[in-house]
Amino acid sequence: MLKASICTIGDELLIGQVIDTNSASISRAIGAIGAKVTAMVSIPDDGARIISDLKAQLAVNDIVITTGGLGPTKDDITKQALATLSGTDQYYMHDGQLEIVHAILKSRGLDVLDINRQQAMVPKTCEVILNKRGTAPIMVFRGLGSGNSTLYAMPGVPFETEAALPDVVADIVAHYPTDNILHRNIMTYGMAESALAKKISDWEDSLPEEVHLAYLPDPLKGVRLRLSIYSGSLDNEKQIIDNKIKELSDILGDTIYSYEDDTLEGAIGKILKEKGLTLSVAESCTGGEIAHLITTVPGSSAYFLGSVTSYAVKIKEQVLGVPAETIEKYGVVSSQTVEAMADGVRKLTGSDYAVATTGFAGPGGGDEREPEGTVWVGIATPKGVFSQRYNYRNDRRRNIQRFAASALFTLLKRLRSEVLYV
Amino acid sequence: MLKASICTIGDELLIGQVIDTNSASISRAIGAIGAKVTAMVSIPDDGARIISDLKAQLAVNDIVITTGGLGPTKDDITKQALATLSGTDQYYMHDGQLEIVHAILKSRGLDVLDINRQQAMVPKTCEVILNKRGTAPIMVFRGLGSGNSTLYAMPGVPFETEAALPDVVADIVAHYPTDNILHRNIMTYGMAESALAKKISDWEDSLPEEVHLAYLPDPLKGVRLRLSIYSGSLDNEKQIIDNKIKELSDILGDTIYSYEDDTLEGAIGKILKEKGLTLSVAESCTGGEIAHLITTVPGSSAYFLGSVTSYAVKIKEQVLGVPAETIEKYGVVSSQTVEAMADGVRKLTGSDYAVATTGFAGPGGGDEREPEGTVWVGIATPKGVFSQRYNYRNDRRRNIQRFAASALFTLLKRLRSEVLYV
């Protein structure tokens, strides 16, 4: 088992200015080739600390991946510390990265200054993996630690690090024995991690020893189940894992919404696109979050017509055509109101499908009928109008996320039953 | 200077399943009392590793704060490791926390099992700070390291950790000499960090030595400038810092949108609420993000009437009343179209103010008039209709964020000029 350490470098991390997202994305990427992350460490911009902390990590790991401290300003001292650590004070210009530096500055309409060219200069002791999205290349130092450890120095900007990760992973695979690995994702929604674990515990116990199961929960996506096989001949195991997924599908039913790493809005988009159907949204308490999620999917303009956020009651009445008597009789957070909203936005936009929400995200704000944390979801389709109630107990932001995800899941289930399973 | 280390515990961190947000929020909280964070470390759920890593941190820090590993399941072994580390195998029941355990389970309609009561049992060697939002108390172990170090063990759930942080900070202040500290925040929008730094470099150089300036950038909030004074008599320094902020205000003008830690949507909300004005939104490329941001502000229903996301051209025409000729003649991403959208939603909802966006968030999607990354922002007010163009070069998600923040900033500037500076 390959042992790895992830070291993020920069004062901005230690003072809490920036939340470190690089460590998690690097860990997921190298975890996929079976590397085990033994430690994550954040180190200040201090040359002596960088050298001593990295030496300590190199002594007990095969791979050390650093991010940050490679910028052009005087705060950024990682490169110099790595030169010292690897026993050189000599640098060379990397022509491939220099070309990228020129291209990036040109695209921004800026001149190339010495300080920019400097970015493509690297210690003699390292090889380079190109950084296609930024000016600082990825530096690869081999033969460190007790002689077999490798250090990869990546940029701190997540946008750049994520783009370079596949090349770093390929380099690790090329230089270290890694396991044959097969991953399969199953996306579920609507069951908490603990309830899900209980429901599938017999199935989990029946998994062959070489199959590993991970639970990856996300408030907007639900719980992703990841099945991994880390060794053996893949043909054989593909069969095993396919059979196991079929069993799981029978146990979980429509709690499963995708068999690839997807989102609820992504899964909805695929069905709508394939069937040539259109969608509109009417929101209240979710305040635009559902429309926002739908439109983060590239190509969503093919099926998403638009949405109305009716925060004020009079917008529900005047724009969406919800009868004033409905709101008065049943309350603004009710099955009847949300169905009228869904029906109203469907008629207003002429869409095939519509989803609506009305609820109390808090803090406070429940009425005599429904407490804070309640959302009613309405769905209008060519076959009729439907609604469902959910209740959550979180703070305002988290409630809004849960409400939006519940609305998307309710829509997805309805879509599947009406257009897929027919 | 108080030295501190933040240690997050849990396999879920090391496999990249969870992004650590606790370290940053803890660092900001203790940074505010002048503590310096020397290291952030993530440690797996492994008793021996927890003990050895924490001992190493305690040897060189006054304060060590851990999060995680305090749950009721068998994976959670932090409490046991801390008992060992502090030299005990004896536990006691903390009655105050036990009451909270009962209250929390009751509110969820669940029975209190032994496994739940267990949560309120803590090692004899620790004091307790109550966890009001969760079942596992904060444990305080004093006299560690070389005799003067304190370890605070906090829960891993950010919602719980954030709520308990003020009590932990108060405990640190009660037990260690901390500096007199004064922080002041200045929120800016519309200038990149580097451009801002250049513009205020003379002013920055003129700051007295005891005044520290930090740049805290955020895609949705702009750059927050934080001025801190860590020592001396506060009265005196309040005067110094107030004078310096006045100078800064003259240099930056309406780039500054708040003198407290705020958001664009928060600053907008304050003005609207104070003046009794209402707001509506028409979105296209931002797909609901602006309405979503506005409604994350508690109490926004006092001024936000609603929004229309007109993704399809026909919704722009039929719901917002944008003339088909305008779109045909000037393009869907244009000054004329966005002004018609803003005007249309203002009339539709009867709001005092309206903000609208139309643009190309990418990937792809520019037309012969405007490239990908362009957004037109329109503002309709009692005094007229206005528009402004912005261009960004990011990926889709980041472009949508930038577009939304630019729209909010444009609205805020207009609001201030029309209702504040009169």
C-alpha cells in the first residue's frame, strides 16, 4: 500500500483566511489508485518549517504532495525551500512552462515581466509537469526520504491543482506499483447515512473481502456509495461488482437515482434532454436555489425555460395565479398552495414539467399549521399535479439546501415514473 | 504570543470525503484574541497516532484544539485516546451535558439509549464546556505538554463547533494572558486584491507599526480588509484606527460598501429595510443565484418580493415583457435587453427597485456581439433604468458567482446614490 502525505503551504491557511479544499481533492484522486493518506498538514510560509516538516513527512511516506507557496511574490518561498531540501541552489528555465506563461499573460492583455518569467525557473533537481491553467509548473523531486520517496509540488489555486491532478496521478502510476482498481458509484437520496448503513448491512457483509464500500454524504447530492476493488484481474471483478450492484438495486429501489457520480439536477437534465421535455420552477422559501442548481448544469438551456421566485404572497397570486382563497384557507405553506404554484408556473411558461416549493426555512416563521423547517414540494406534469411534505431541523442555509434537494428528488422520482418506467 | 495548534481527527478527512472547515473557523476565532496558529494537522481515527501526534503538538504549543472523533460509534476513539494521554482510565458523568442529551433526543422523538448517555461521560482529568447543539461535550484538559498547555477537544460537526467556539475562546482568555485586541473590517468590492494593494500601498506604509492589515478575498463578498491592533490601551488606538479608516475611505470611495463584516446582499437588505423599499429580480445566466443570495439574509421577506428567471427567450418576452424586436435588434445579451428585463420585473411585481442580468456564463455560448464571460446588469429604479457591462474569464460556476456579485454591487451603488447620498 502506497503511503502518502498532503502538505498545504501558506499563512492564509493558518490564519483561517482560506478553507483548504485541495487536500480533499488530492486525497480523492490518489485514493482512487489505492494510495493511503496518512497525514494532512498545513505549514506556514516559513522556509525552515517547510524544510523540517516536509523531511518528517518524507521519512515515513512514499509520496508527499505539497500545494501553495509557488506564486511570484516575496511571500512565496516553497520553491527555494524545495531547492535547499533537494540539495541544490541551481535553477533552469523550463521552456514548455515559459510558453504557457507567455500565452496566459497574452490572453489577459499583459506584458511578460521578469517576475513572470521567473515562474518557469525551477531547481535543477526536479522534473516538471506542466501547469496548463497557471504560471507555476508542478515540480517533481524524486529519490527523497530514505531514497524512494517522491515529492510533488503543486500550485495552491484549486482551479490549477484540479486540472493538474490527472497528470500527477499518471506519474505516480508510472513510477510506483499500484493496484488494479475498479470504482463504481451509486447515488442515493432520501435516506440518512446511518439508516442506509442499517438497511444494507447484510448486503455489505456479503461483499467479497476485496470489495471496499465507502459512504460519501453530501447535503445537495445525498449519499454516494462507492464500491472499490483494489486488486486482481478486472474482468472477473467487474462481474462480481455488477452482480452486487444489481442486488443493491433490489434492496434500495428508487432511493438510487444514478449509477454514476452525478447530481440530482444532472440526472434530471439527462432525462429531460433525452425525452425532449422542458421544465420550469416556482420557488418561495428556496429563493432561487433550485433554479440556480438546475442552471449550473452546462446545456441546461435546452430544457430549462425559467422560474418565478414568489417571495411575496401577491406574486404568488398575480404572477403564478394561486387563488387568494387557497392561501387564506390552507395557508401559504400547504399542499394546496404548492400545487397551485407548480400548476401556475407550468401554465405561465408552457413547460412540460414544473416543480414548486413553499416552506419555512427559519429562523422562526412557522404558522399554526406547519412548524419551521417544513417544506411542501409540488410537481405539475402532463398527467396531473402532486405534492409531498418534508421537515428538517437545521439552520436557515442548510434548510434551504435540503429543501432544494428534496424538491429535485421529488421531481426526479416523478419524471422517472412517468417517462422512464412506461 | 500565545501559540496554538489545530488538530482535526477522522478518517473521513484523510480520504477526502469531507472538506475541513473547522480549522479555518477555529483559527479565525482564536486569531481574534491574538493567538498564532503554528500548525494544522489532520489525524486518522487511530489511537496511537492520536496520542503521539497530540503529544508532539502539545510540546510546542500553549493551546491544542482538536475536533472530531467524539461520536457514539466504535470508530470514534478520541475520548479514549485523550483519557490515556492525560493519564487516567476513570470517567465521570457530566450532569449538565446529560440534560442536553435528553433534551436533544426528546426533540427528535427518540428514546435515550445507553449509547447516548455514554456521550456525557468524560475522563476524570477533564473539565467540561457544554455543547448546546450536540450530545458530545467540549472537554478541557489542563496542565499538559511541559505543564502549561491546554487541550480543548471539540466535536467534528461544524454546526456544533461554531456554536461552542465563543465559550472556548472565553476559557482561553480566562486562563492565559492575551493581548488587548481591536479589529475593524472594511468590505470592498470591484477591485482585485493585487490592484487594491497597489492603490493603498502608501496608506498601508503609513500605518503605525502596531496596526496589522489583512486582505481577505471572497468571490461573493469582494475583498475584506481587516485592521487589527494587538496591544496597548484601546481608547488611544480606537482613535488612531478611526483616523486611518477615514483616510482609506477617501482613497477607495464607493469601492467600500460596508464598515463591518457584511455581504453585498446584507448591505442591500439594510438599506431597503431602513427605507421601507422593496426589490425584485430578473435573472437569466445567473439562473436564480441572485435571488438565492438575497433570500439567505434572515428577514429578507420584508423587502424581497420575488424574481423571474427567464432562461428561455420566450419567458423574457411573455413574462417580463421584453419586446421581441429588442432581442432581435440588440441581442439577448445587451444593454437594451437587460434594461427591459429590469423594467419588466419591476412592473410585474410592483417593486421599488429591480435588478436584472443577462450574459454568457459558458462553457461556450458567446454570440457575434459579446464573448463568453460577459454579463449585462440592469437596474430599474423610481428614477430610471440603467445598465452596466462586466466580463470575467472563469469556469461556469465561478462566472455565475461573479455575475451575481457584480449585479448586487451595481444595485448597491445605485441604491446608495439614490437613497443614502441625497
